[in-house]
Amino acid sequence: MLETLSVSSNQLSDLQGLETQPSLNTLFLSNNNIVSFEGCPLLPNVESIRIAGNPIVDDDPSGRLCALSVVGPSLARIDGLDVTIEERDAQYKYPVILSAALRAGLNFADLEEDTHQS
């Protein structure tokens, strides 16, 4: 059973093709060109993710919250740092549908632009 997957520094631009791995608990995605969580599978048991060095987190201050929303409550560490109580509280403020929307390619930046244009 696959428990750790490392695809860091592979010039990935998305997560399409990554399949749900029920036993996966650590995922290394650092230093790619990932711009959204589109295509990200369910990751029900991932406790740690490394995603720094990707536009999805480096260019978006809400990137950690996006990662937390997509992965879910099992996630305890992002880029080597514990998920904070404030981040966990922020995650629970958003409806469950947000996770599905992020997997479909929505970015928080898109939401902010729509809010400012209204």
C-alpha cells in the first residue's frame, strides 16, 4: 500500500491523473507549476502535504486554506508547519461544496475578483 508519494520537482501543472490512494498519508508536490487543485482526488488520510514552490500557494495568500479544504480534516501539516487553530476555524466557515469547487478548478482569487466586481 502506498503511504508516501513524492512528485516534487517534476514540472507538474495540475493534479489530474493522481488517483485516490486510501493509505496515502504523506504527499510531496513541492516545486512544480501547480496553479489549481483541479483534478485532485479525494485524499481521506493525508496528514502531511508539501506544496511550496507552486503558484497555487506562492501566489495566493489563501493557498494553505485551499489545501486544507481540498485535503480535509486529516491534514495536520502543510509544508512542514502544523495547521493552526485559526486555519482550521477558517476551513469550517466554508461549505463542503468548496472542496468540490476547488477540485473543479476554482481558485480563491476568482472568488475575490467576483466579489469586488459586484
